[in-house]
Amino acid sequence: MTQQKDARRGPAYRLAVAGRIVLAVLGGYAVAALLTALLSLTLPLVRSEAVASATLVSFAVMVAVVVYVFAARTLGRAALAVAGLAAVLGGGLWLAGGFSAAGAA
């Protein structure tokens, strides 16, 4: 029991926790921002309502990403999942025309 407590106080454990915190904050923000942009362009609502609805949904998604990052078995698995989700959302945003000047109008 004492060895387990000592291992948790070591620098490797603290670095893993710090990595999860950074991934949760930055990855959660990136996924939420991409989802907001994608939903704002694709929801069949008036533009202002689509943006408001997408923003509300993105808060719940960011919380879900943060929970997943801390629930994942390893930091690498969490990073892979967040990066994959961001790539899928980025691809959807690209297909929806979110990166073109015409899509922003």
C-alpha cells in the first residue's frame, strides 16, 4: 500500500495528470469550437438561432470530452480519441464550406 502511494506522488504520475489537464482543456475547446462552427453552418435554422443552439450543444460536448479524457485508460488513448474526433469534425466543417470565404457569408 505504501509503494502505491509513493508511485502516485512521483514525477511520472504528476506529468500524466498534467498532460490530461492540458488535453482536456485544449482538446475540449478545439472539439467544441469545431462542433459549434459545423452546427452553425448545417443546422436548418435561422443563422442566429443555429449559432445559439450550436453554442449550447458545444458546452455539453466539451464536458463530455473532459470526462472522457480523465476516464480513458491511458493518456495516449485519450489523445487519439480527441484528435480523431477533431479530425472528423474538421473534415465535416471543410465539406460544409466552413473554410471558404463563401461559407462565412
